[in-house]
Amino acid sequence: MGFHFLANLRRITKNLKQMRIGEEEVLEQIARNPKKEVKELKESYKNILWRKKALILDDNAVKFRGISSFPPDIENLNNPLAFFNYFFDKELMSTILDESNLFSTEKNVSRPVDLTEQDIRQFIFHISLVHMTDVISY
């Protein structure tokens, strides 16, 4: 068995001790059906007891009590651009633009980037459509 497998097995066994499931039983379970190991172990986690008492969720305690309908002005937005413009209004775009230009000036006083609102919009659209592995890639 590989190192990662054994490390994961030890971690899982430690977490399952409260349920009185031993390492041997977990190994037998995995040996019987290795493909179901993750699913069965995740199911086992549902029964773990908290240190003081088990977590019992009452449906009324976790029921959403907020407003589930949208205001009419949001329901009338008929395309993604209108939806975007609703949340990124002129005031917010102006703030983002001012702060971006200020940062650019602070970063390099001799060559600040003079961004426009259109530049900010294009960047936001770009990062929402093209997914990169990290922020620096944009």
C-alpha cells in the first residue's frame, strides 16, 4: 500500500474511533469493494458524534425564513448584461476604476496605467468567461 493510502487510512481511522470502527474493519471493507470505499466512508461520517452530543437537526430550525421571491426590478432583467449592469452600477464601476488607477499609480509612479471604465468591464467579462488556474494568469 502506498504512503498516501496509509496516511488517509490513519486519518479516517482516527475520525471513526468514536463510532468504534477499527482499522481492521475499514481495511476489510475496502478489500471487499475498493470502488465503494469513499462512498461508504462518507456515509460513516454522517454518524460521527460530537464531543458533547450528537448534532440533531430540526427541520424547523434550519428552514429558510427569508424572502424567496425576487423584487420586480430584478425579475424584469431579461439578459446577462442587464443583470450585470444592475449589480455593477455607475457608482460601483467608478469606485473600482478609481481604486484601480490609484493602485497603478502607487505601484509605479513613473508609468501608471490609465484605465477606463470600458477596460474594467472587459476585464470582468474576461475573467467570468475564461477560467484560468490562478489570478496572475489574467
